[in-house]
Amino acid sequence: MSHSPRSGASPFRQPKAVFAVAFACVVSFMGIGLVDPILPAISHDLNATPSQVTLLFTSYLVVTAVAMLITGWVSSRIGAKYTLIAGLVLIVVFSALAGASPGIGSIVGFRAGWGVGNALFIATSLAVIVASASGGFAGAIILYEAALGLGIAVGPLLGGLLGHLSWRGPFYGVSVLMAVALIATVVLVEPTPRPARRTSLLDPLRALRHRGLLTMSLTALCYNWAFFTVLGYAPFPMGLDAIQLGFVFAGWGLLVAVFSVFGAPVLQRWFGIARTLYANLALFAVTVLVIAVWTTHPPVLVAAVIVAGVFIGVNNTVTTQAVMTVAPVERPVASAAYGFVRFIGGGLAPFAAGKLVEHTNVHVPFYIATGTLVLGILILATAHGHLAQAERVQAGGAEPGPPLATADAATA
């Protein structure tokens, strides 16, 4: 049985600067699920096919993935605070432009610009929270995942409520909230010292030569393929309006938040990292299989999508902690490398789902998503030694250090 690090400090007792970044994280992650309730409305109002509309996810996430490779290069030159500010400015501008767009093509393009800002912000915010938070490494990760879960929960609800008035409303809403987060970041976050060594553009790709980081990243790619197949295509067969979809995905996001913050630490403490991840991915695969079989039965589909939030929440926290522990490189580089690989899967999945439905039927994308989760379990099984090392590091309350880096480099 594994034991997670113990700390007397609560992950929610933090400096104001940490909460400023966490608030911005909430709004940033709202952007992921924000468009879910308005996908059918955009499809109808702009005469776009579902596969065209799912490009709102693909352009956003694929560009986020590729832009992850430059985040360390940027932050090591202008500092973490100004990288956060640059990312927030881009999100404010491009989300407002998306709301003002006349057609699906321009929305997709502006979502891509939004993705650049998202990459600069996400990779840097995790590193800033880990570096600045009180309560230790595990507490910082829990706070970050709480922000992720809350953003994912609130995003669809806000999207549904504003989208009921107009599909443009959610985009303007994010722009306004991100402007508030931008002001809070400028005022409350202190400039951090620039690292002694400037990060190369190739450092995240070089980091993937380390077997533990690569294996965890590929597992996350498979998991994100299933995650974003559900997130990006399930709204279409549900046949619900914007507000109803908003409540469905808010329920899903609420379970993501609860199990990210409360469920994942308990399960990891009881069963350890490896067994928690294996069981969680297997149960997620069963849930996606239910979605695949009963895609055309809205009550079953809705229930299964909401339940999927449990497994997504557990996976987010346990995997993020494991990745940041096994990675034998600086945390911004590890975050960029991991984000690059996993967001590629998340970005391609919704568009692939739309095209598969056009050429086959509505069940096929979800069967494929089930298969990617099984593949993820098989990939994860090759990293058992790294997961055991992560458990030993976390159990001792220590931070990842040079010995881990040396050992991993030797096996890469």
C-alpha cells in the first residue's frame, strides 16, 4: 500500500498571488468545455457540419499542443510572470474575436490563436503554482487540479446560459473574465527570477527521450483521445438545447472537480499510483463502451457522460503528480513536453469523430475511444518501474532530484 506525502498545510491556504493564478486557471480551463453546449447551435446557425464544428476543439488543442514547445523558450527569456501575461492577453483578444466572427472558418482560426495563449498560460501556470504554493508539491498539484475541475465544471454551465441568448455570448464571457484574471495577475503576481539557463526550443522534445516521461505522455495521449471524443462529439446525439447541455456537462465537470481534489488522493493512498491508474483507465474504458453501445439512447448517454467525470478527475490528478515526479528535467520543460503529446490526442479526436460518423455511424468513434484506453493501459504497463519510483519519492515527501534524472537518462 502506498502513502502520499503528508503535510500539515492545507492546499487552499496560499499566498494571494497563487490564488490569482489559480483563478486565471479556472477561466482558462472554462474555455475547454465552454463550447460544448453551443456546438449544435453553431452548426445550425452557421450551416456547418458537425465535423466542421468539432474543429473548434481541434484548432484550439492542436495549436495548444504545438505551442507548448515554445513556452519554456519564452518563459526562460522574459520570465514566468510576463509569459502568463502574454498568454492571458492573447486569450482575451482571440476569444473576443471569435465571438465577433461571421463564419465557422474565422471562429476556427481565432480559436487557434486562443490556443497559443492557452499554451503559454497553462504550461507556465502549473510551474508558477508549484513554485509559489505553500503546503508542498502534492498540495500545489491538488490546487491546480481543483482549478482545472472548477473551470471544466463552470465552463459548460456558463456556455449554456450565455449560449441560450446567442452562441457568441460564451466567447465574450471568457474574454471579460480573462481580462479580470489578467489584471489580478499583473497586480498580485511578483516577477520571478529568470532561470540561469535559457531553455532551447528543442528541450521539450529532448525530454521525451526519457522513457518514464515518454510513456506517461503516450498514455495521456490515449486517455485524452477518449476524453475529447466524449467531450467533443457526445453533445450532438444527445439532442438537447444549450441550457440542458450546459447542465449535463456542468454535472460531468463537478464530478471531475470533486474526484480531482478529494477522490484521487484517497485512492492513491489506498491503492498506490499504478493500481489506481490501471483500474481508473479500465473503468473509464467500460464507461466509454457503454456510450458506444447506447449512443442513440439519450438517457443512457447523458448518464454515462456524467459518470465519466469521476474517472477523468482521478486520472488528471494522479497522472499529473506522477509525470511531474518521474520527469528528470525542469518542471516547465516537463509540463511542455507532456502537454505537447497529450493535447495532440485531445485535439485530433473530435475532428476524427466527426469524420468517422460521416463515413460510418455514430457509434464508431466511441468504440475507437474505448480501444485507445485499452492501448493506454498496455503502454502504462511498460512504465511500472517509473511509477514505483514516483511512489517512493512521493511517500518520502521529497522533490524529484538529480538521482532520478541520472537513473532515467541511463535507461532512455
